Amino acid sequence: MATTLAKAADDTAAAEHAARIEHVSKSFAGPAGQQLVLDDITLDVAPGEFVTLLGASGCGKSTLLNLVAGLDKPTVGSITTDGRPALMFQEHALFPWLTAGKNIELALKLRGIPKNERRDRAESLLELVRLKGAHGKRVHELSGGMRQRVALARALAQESRLLLMDEPFAALDAITRDVLHDELTRIWAETGVSVLFVTHNVREAVRLAQRVILLSSRPGRIAREWTVDIPQPRRIEDAPVAELSVEITEVLRGEIRRHGQH
Ligand SMILES: Nc1ncnc2c1ncn2[C@@H]1O[C@H](COP(=O)(O)OP(=O)(O)O)[C@@H](O)[C@H]1O
Ligand SMILES: [Mg+2]
């Protein structure tokens, strides 16, 4: 499976961007008229790049991710992606009446993978997320961390060149989250998939990303960005991760104060 995924990622060499967000604004109709949620966002994700989108809750992160996913349309501006992105959310959104393996096989079926190949591919994907032997397990038999592993395997089953992740580990305990950070970093390196990862957790953003984009609140604008050149694999408690997190937190606090939140 890793080879197939790596091959899919190789094709991105031809595409200039995994995602291109150009001058995107988004408004919603509210009780006091139109509410501007995102204001003039311009951002590219390069093929194979890992970008985190960081901001206070309510600043428009999910709104932006949904626009990139094509679930909603920008009010102004344009978004293009290299193929259809795969999605992963905080809620695993697995079908509880299907086993872990069948959840993944369903994604393969929707991609038109022939029936006789699905089982093997699902097994390989489960192995990739280190859940070998879990094919027959029901969702309720799995821990929160294992469910997110299955959800990740299902997202990877789509062989998209862009993976969109919306706070996928936010509901997990710190140790499980830590382990999944390691797994995601490994899988990202192995597959070459591009990742746009949303979080409100500064340390998580720094632990994972090559680039951290900080969104301001009300409306969401790109406030600042940082290139993170700390070598992988990183640990969340590493001194350089902690130092950069302190710096980013200071800027984030300033943004929150400026916009009168919390
Ligand atoms: N479909 C919608 N209709 C109206 N308002 C929305 C809709 N979706 C999001 N919003 C508003 O947009 C703002 C940003 O929300 P969201 O993108 O979920 O923030 P975040 O993910 O950063 O916490 C919030 O004020 C929210 O109420
Ligand atoms: Mg959100």
C-alpha cells in the first residue's frame, strides 16, 4: 500500500500546488446582517507540504477547511486543489454497523477498487496505521485513538494528494495524541501526501508542521506565518518546539486581545 500511496504522491510532482487559496473571503447571513468570517485569505500548500492552520476557536479554521474540501463555496475568491482532497475530523465519522476493515473497504469501493482487491488493500492500510489484525473489530470495540487510526486509514484509502484534517486528535488524551503525532509524521513522510491540518493547539501545530499559519479572529485573516525547520521526528517537549510555541502563543494572545475575545 505504501508503494501505491507513494506513487500517487509522485504524480504531484507535476502539479504546482496541492491547494491554492486566492483572496478568499466568506460571509454568512446572521441576525445582524452579513457576518464576515474569513477576510482575503491567500495561501498555497505545496505538493508534499505539511501546513498547520492555527487560531483561536471561532476564528474560521473549519470554515476555511470546508471551503478547501469543496463542501461550501467562498463568497469571494477562488480555491483549486490537486484532485479531490480526503477529509478527517475530530469525530471519526465511521459507520458503527461496519467493522473497521469494512469502513475502509467502503472507501475503496467508492473509488471503484474491484471487490477482490479491497480486503488486501484494507489490511495494508490497517498495517500502515499500526492496526494489523483489527479488520474484524467493530467501532465500539475500539478506543478513541484506534478509531482515529481507522479514520486515518479510511482517509488514506482515497489516495488523495491532499489530506485535510480538522482537529483530528483534539478529543484524545495527551499520551494517545502524542503517539498519533508520531504516526502521522511517519505516514506523511512515507506517503508524500500534502497535509493541511487545523488546530487551536500551538504545540501541536509546531510539533507537526513545516509551516504554521496563524489566523486572527473576527474576521479570520492570516496574521503571521512561521517556517518550522526543526528536524523530524520532533517531540512535543523538545526545547526548540517549546521555544517556538511560546513565541507563537504570545502573538496569538495579542491577536485574541486585539479582537476582544475571551
Ligand atoms: N454555516 C454557517 N452559518 C453561519 N455562521 C457560520 C457557519 N459556519 C460557521 N459560522 C460562523 O463562522 C465563525 C467561524 O466558525 P468556524 O469556522 O467553525 O471556527 P473554528 O473552526 O476556527 O472554531 C463562527 O462565528 C461561526 O459561528
Ligand atoms: Mg473548527
